Amino acid sequence: MRNLSLATGRASPMFKIENNSQLELAMTATTTLTPPAPRFGMVRPRRLAVALVLLALAVVPGQLGELTRGLMTDAFVQVSGFVAATLILFYGAERLFNFNIGTSLQNAKGWQVPMAALLGATPGCGGAVVVVAAYSSGHVGFGAVVATLTATMGDAAFLLIATRPDAALVVLPLSFAVGILSGWIVDALPGEKQKPSGAGSCELAPLIGRTRAKDVAFAIFALPGLIIGVTQLTGADVAAIYGPILPFVGLGGTAVGLFVWSTSRLQAMTNFNDSPVTRMAEETAFISVWVIGAYLAYDYVVAFGGFDLEAMFKSVGPLLPLMGVLVGLIPGCGPQVLVATLYVGGLVPFATLMGNAISNDGDALFPAIALDPKAAVRATLYSSVPAVIMAYGFYFFAPGFMN
């Protein structure tokens, strides 16, 4: 199983003025955001250029092309399928029960931080991404963001549940509890409870309404991608089981995802009125581009530069818990999946896994960086403090625990 993924940044929100009294605030808010990307018709030229470069790398002959195709397939079945499933559950529940998670978090008052931590503790990154989106639209405070990013273990949770459920039963509840405590502490700090500028004064996306054909096409690939990904988590040889179906699903899903990404506004996630399938397809496609970029960047270095993170972990002792925390500060789920893999393989202690689980913010850090870089940096630094405490607590006081 390949050990790296990454994800997420988000297109700039498009503001809609609700009334004249909000005009000044909305104009101020828009000045802090990146202008919308230029586009010709439906196509976003810069995104299209990136998509074409990625596709070109996949068709290059020789080792480079073979490695790229394999990485794209891995990215789709190991991450995209799980992200799509998580998001469709959230967005489908919203539509089925007429339940808006962002509004519910806003009305939760004293329960806002625990609810955000619970969403973050949900395996995968979907719950944490939802909380970050709610923060960007002013539904939750900064403490909720810290709670969800502290509690989340991202896609590494899927691997841990499948291979070491006993450890997962310890890591996930502890991360949840630490997330709640961290969020409450941050909200108690002076100046940290405010919501982002423009809160309550804008809609983050215009209506799209009906499900588009490209969204359905992406869902058609995501479903078998999820099935293959679940099979892989069991330790089975998916190449032997699925044969030519594996690259067809992986590369086909990647191609459709790149099409969705390069021809969409990528704002449906924050719009309750959009189709759940549309919201899922746009968000997953957006995350998938970062996943692919991370897979390629990391494995290109490994293949052509001789970089060996596993050997680096094995060469140190007391620094292992700190290294787990530091790796957790890297955006995305890929490095975190690697740490979980090293733990499952017995190469790093439980203290390293625990520190990494608390410090890592998964894929949700990328939309946070895109929407509010300063808040994203503060949130991930805040989460590193309890991570160090928990990691070295286990290292010194329970060195053999869960090893």
C-alpha cells in the first residue's frame, strides 16, 4: 500500500450582498480574498493547464509515465473514494433530513466545540472540511476549527481501524477528547473567539441546483474506487483481484475528476441548495488534485532522489515522538498515513502515532489555508501543543503501551 496522499485548497468565494447595510463589510471582506480565477466559458485556464500537465506526465513513456499512472491510480482508490463516500454521507444527510450542518453548528452554542470535534474525529477528512467551510461562512468560531483539526486523524484513521482496531479505539477517543479541551481553551483566549470577516454577510456560492452529468460520471468511478480501496485496506492484493479494472477505475476517475476540477466553480460544498452529488464531486475532485500532487512530489523524490523517510524514523530514538508531531504539521493525509503504516509495521512506538494523530490536520488544512492562511497557521500550531504533551506523556510514562 502506498503511503502518501495530500489535499486541499479552495477557489475564492464569490460574495453576494444580502442588503445595503452589509455592503461595506462585504467589500472589506472581499479585499482579503484572492480574486476569482479567470475563465473562458466554463473552463478555468490555469486549472486546465495543470490538468493537462498531469495528464501529460501520465502518458510519458518509460519509468516516469509508469510511476505517474500508478500513483494516480493509488491516489484515487486510496483517498478519493473514501473522501467521496464521507462527503456524500454528510451532504446526503443534510438534504435527506433538511439538516444544514453549518447552521446547526452555529446554533449549538456551548455544544459547538464538541460537535466540531466529533466531526473531526470521524474517519477521513470530510467532517473536518465541513467545519472549516462553516468557519469560512461565519457559522462557527475559531475554537471549533482548532477542535476539529486537533481531533481529526484524516485518512490514516481508515488504515488504523482496518489493521489495528485496538489502537484505533484508543487514538480516536483520545483525539476527540483533546480536541474538545483544545477548542474550549482557545475560545477562552482573548481575541480568538471571533468569526472570520464577512461572517453572515455573504453567500459562498451561487446556486447550481440540478446534478450535472459530470458529477454523476465522477460518482460512477468513485463507487468502485471505494470498493477497491476498502479491499486494499484488508491487505489484499488488489492488482491480482481486480486486474485491468484497477487502472481503468483509477485513471478514469482521475481524468473525470480533473475535468470536474477544471470546469467548475468549486464552491458547491458550502451551498446547502446544491445537489449532494454536485457538492461531493466538486469537493472530492478539488481534494484529489492535491492528493495527486502530493503523491507525485513525494514518490518522485523517493524514486529519483533517494529520499527514505522510513530509514530516517528508524535512525533516532527519543526524537521519534517529536518527529511524529512535526510530520503531522505537514498539510494533507499522506505523511500521516505513512506514520500510521510505520506504527502498524512496528517501526515507531505508539507515542509517535498519538502525537501525529493530534497534530495532523488532514486534508482540511488546505481549504483553511486558502480561505484564511493566518487562522490556518494558528490552528495547526495550537494543535501541536497538546500533541507534544500527549506524545511524550506516552513515551515516558507508558513506553510499551500498544506497541
